[in-house]
Amino acid sequence: MNTIAEIGSLLVLAIWLMVPVALFGLAGLHSWLQNPFKQNRCWHIADRLFLGAMAASVAVGAMLVIQAHTAVVDSTVTAVGNRLGLYPDGVAVWMSLMVAFVGWVILRYADTYLRQDPGRDRFFPWFLVTVASVLVLVFTNHLLILAGAWIGVSLSLHHLLTLYQDRPQARMAAVQKFIVSRLGDTLIVSGVVLLYLQYGTFHLPEMVADEAARAEGSVELHWASIALALAAVLKCAQIPFHGWLIRVMEAPTPVSALLHAGVINLGGFLWLRLFPVFDGFTAGHLILLTVGGFTAVVAILTMMTQHSVKHALAWSTCGQMGFMLFEIGMGAYTLALLHLLAHSLYKAHSFLASGRTVVVSGGGSFPRASLVRRLAWAGGSGACAALILFFAPWIVEGNPVFAALLVLAVSAAAMGIPAGATNRLRLRLAGLAVGLVPVYSLLHMLVGPAVPVHAGFELPPVAYVLGGTIVAALAVLSLLILIGARYRVTRMLCTHFRQGLYLDLPFDRLTRALAAEALKVPSMFRRVPHHPFRLEEKS
């Protein structure tokens, strides 16, 4: 091993590791300090730590690229990282860069947003603990530490969701989330133990390297895949466990941004990290494909019928997480990682700018062209996208289901043509929609090398049937929702989808009863007129 390369790798990886340690320490220091001036200095120090985390992530990524292109047999960065308990690979670099950037943006927003808020002093330490726990989860190569960080994220997030102790509905929703999280914790610990029984180690690199231990039909791997899939379903707020996500909106906007842009993505990261230890398509993949696909269809259609900005964003998160798990179930790991990164950035911006969105929407919107004209342009754009994918199937890895999904996305993007637009403007909008295909191709090429090799992954016929059915259902039902109030059937459809088809009620009633018992408060509330997120006890 080259001595200079080893020293450089050790220095960069040590900085990478020290960032979450420093965040934990800073959280404790802020809680101990009583001087407001010194507490404000902690905010500035945290700002610099996040910038340092981004710089260290870029440096680690650069070292991995150099290592890959110099054909070094003795992988210096990987070997040094293994000695430090780290797993420096492409997935970890992209995730840590995203987590540090989103955390930095939310921190700067919250510094102003919570300036006169009584919950400011409680927000800061628990925010740092949450982000630091996520970074530990991303960095570690030890599954017990990963499981511990998973649990730590949900426990620290609970304190953020209950930042306003005087709001009973916020506390109720937070306890419902707490119950769901504890179920997820039990499942992830069970999955880790089952993997240990299969491989005889908790170290992920040893599991990945131990090809001989991947016995086809292993009972431990079968049940581990099921446990980890259900843990991801619970963490990503999938149907029917999604009710809490719609109800935790009374937390401050920075907390909502942290939850929807970061924490809720961890179910997808769990599988992006652990899929190499499984042998091809497992029962867990089938669960992710089915539950994720069904959730995506219901949540996206429900989002289309919402009037509240925050409710629409919450349903959007639920649906996007469904798509991400659907992609993992179909074996499209690169697409899932790209989806995770893009969704985090998009949703952080959406929540932090939600107030401006409300103001803009209050001024009215551009009238849209007739449905027939919009469908014609959407169909033409979709046909162009399909033609591109026919001649370049490698863009979607030769998967017809993802080709159909990308064509549907292009068609949906072309549906927003306003009334009175000139033909030149329509062509330009349609061109932008079709441009999603090459843009996706470029992003796929950029992120693809970060994902471990999975060339041997083969989908069974049932996966193609389920995937095709889900995409077809989304296309047909979306069209019916667009028709809206024109027919009685579509009006009824919109009415029921506006409530999410009531699929959250059984599990919500159970967790609400448990939460009411835990909090010793009434389990039913009534909505306050003209305040869609405020509820009070029934008289």
C-alpha cells in the first residue's frame, strides 16, 4: 500500500468520521450552555461543520474515482475505511453529500425562521442529533451500529415532532409515529440478526465478499429480506401505515423539511446498502414491488385531488417513496438512488418554500388548454419519448416497465400547456418534456458507477406483470382524475381519493387508541373551522 495514499486516505476519512461526532458534541454543548450569545455561536459552528462534511464527502468521492481509474489492486481508501469502521463507497458519498447539504440548508433556514420561537433552543440540539445519526447510519460498515443509528434517528426525530407541547394533535401524531417506528426497529434488528446467522459476521464488507455463503434458498436470507422489506415499508410511510405522515404537519416547517427530505428516505437507503447480500429476487423484493407500487398509485392520485399545499406535499412524499421502493423491488437500484437524491432536494425546497407557494397560488393560476388539446400534445410527447427508448433501450436497462413509466412521466409533463399558448410555445414545452429522457440518461450515467454491480439480477415474470399493471393503473386513473367534475363517476372517484380511499383508518384507529392511552388525552378531535391543521377536543 502506498504510504502517501494511506496517510491521505486516513486524514480525509478521519475528517469524514469526525463530523457526526462533532455534531453530537455540539448538541450536548448547546443544551448545557445558558448564555444566548454562546448558543448562537453554536449555530455558526454547526454551519461550518456541515460545510466541512460536504467538502470531506467530495474529497472521499474524488479519492474513490482516482482509485477506480488507477487500477490499484490494494484499495487504499476502502482498506483504511474498513479499519475505521467506515464503508466508503459511491452510495455513502452521494448520501452523505446530500444529507450534509440538506442539513446545511435547513439549519440556515431555521436560524431565521425560529428566531423568536420559544422552541428554538429545543430544536437545535435534536436537529443535530438527528442529522448526525443519519450520517453514522450512512457511514458505518457494521450492521449493529447501523441498526442503532436507525433507532437513534427515530428517537431524536420524535423530540422534534413534539416541539410544541401545547398542541395535543401534534403530540398524538408523534406518538402514532413512535409506535410505527418501534415496529420498524424490531424488524430491522430481526433482519440484522438473521443476516448474522447466515454470514457469521456483522461486518457488511465481509458479507458482500463471502460469495460462498449465499446459499440459494437459505431460510435466514428469506426471512431477513422480509423483515428488512417491512422495516423499509414502515419507515417510508407506505399504505396502510401512512396515516401519521399526513398528521405531523403541526411541527415547524424546518422539521417537516427534515422529515420529508431526509429521514423518510432511509428505508430506500437500507436496501441500497444491503441488496448485495441477497441472492437475486427475494420475497422482500416482491413486498417492496407490490406495496410500493400500490402506494405510489394511491398517493399520487390522492395528491392530485388535494387543496391544502402541505397535505399535497405529504401525499407526494408518500407516493415518491412508493415509487422508490417499487424501483428497488424491480432491481433498478441506480434509478432508486437517483430518485432518492432528487426527491430529497426537491422536497426540501418544496417545504421551505411552501409559504411562498401559498401566496402565489392565492393569486390564481394560468388557465389551461382544453383537455383534448393537452392530451394530444401529451400523446405526441410520449410517442417521441417512446421512439427514443425503442432505439436506446439501455437508458432504462432494457426494462419495458420503466420505459412505460418514463413515457408516462414525459406525457404528464406535457399536460401543463396553458390556454392561448402559441404553437411555438407548445413545441417548446413539449421539447422540454421530451428532454427528460436524455437528462435522465445523463444523470443515470453520473450516479450509476456508485451502485454496486448487480448484473446477475433477474426479474421473474410475475414482477413484470405486477409492474406493468401498476403503471397501467396509474395512467388510466390519472386520466379519470383529470376529467374531474365532468361525470358523476369521476366526481365520486375524486371524492374518495381526496380521503386516500380511507386506507389509513384501520391502522390509524389502532395507533390512535394506543397513543390516547399513552398520553391520557381523548382519542377524537374535531377540526377548527378555517384552520385545516388545527384540531381541538370534541365537547
